[in-house]
Amino acid sequence: MSHPQPEKTRRVLVADDDPVIRRLVANVVLKENYAVVEVSDGREAYRVLQNDANFSAAIFDMMMPHLQGLEIIRYMRTEKRLMKIPAMMITSETGLKLMVDSFSAGATVFLPKPFSFERLQLTLRMLLARVPQVENSVNA
């Protein structure tokens, strides 16, 4: 079942247990011309990544059932086929420690909730600018 596919990945994994936030993030990803794979908790995100490393980027909520965003990013950074995928951490928790923990776990960008559409779009563009071997044709 192989269909011709450009060698460059154009998909983003979005994991958030809040369907409203997940849909908002997915819509912004789609606006940037990336396909979206949506999951509603950390365990689902982990399963997807175990079976599929073909993502340009990943976006995780910090607090999700079963596995938290930080744990998934740590897992990604230990897997050779996942370690280069840039990851965004989204959280409603506040505090410098969470931001520091996110970056030390391997997050590329950090976005605190609540956020505006524009802030999400800008942070997403920063994330996608870090995608290896993908030339970003998005003009701000």
C-alpha cells in the first residue's frame, strides 16, 4: 500500500486532552499547510510515535491522562528515529520551573495557556522553522 509521497514530512502530531484546544491547535497547523494527527491523551501519543516517526513536529499538552507531555518528550529524545522531531509544550500551569523542565526534557518551544491565535501561530512557526531538512515556504 505505497502511494507516492514527497520525501519531506508534512504532518504534525497534536496531543491534548482538551478537545477545544486540540481543535484550535489543529486548525493553526492546517493553516500552515501541514496535515494533523490528533490524539487525546499521552498514551495515545506514545503509541502513535512507537509506530510512526514520520512527523515534522509534535505538540503536547503538559498535563494529560496516562502520560504527561514531559514524559513523551523525554521518550522522543531517547529514540534515534524520533529525537530530531521538534516538540512544542503547551501548559496552563505557571512557573519558571515548568519552562525549565520542558526545555531540559527536550522541548523546542514552550507556550503558556491562555494564548491568542496569533501567539499560537507565531510559536508554531518557530517550531516548524526547526524542522530538519524541510525548507519552510511560509512567508510571515
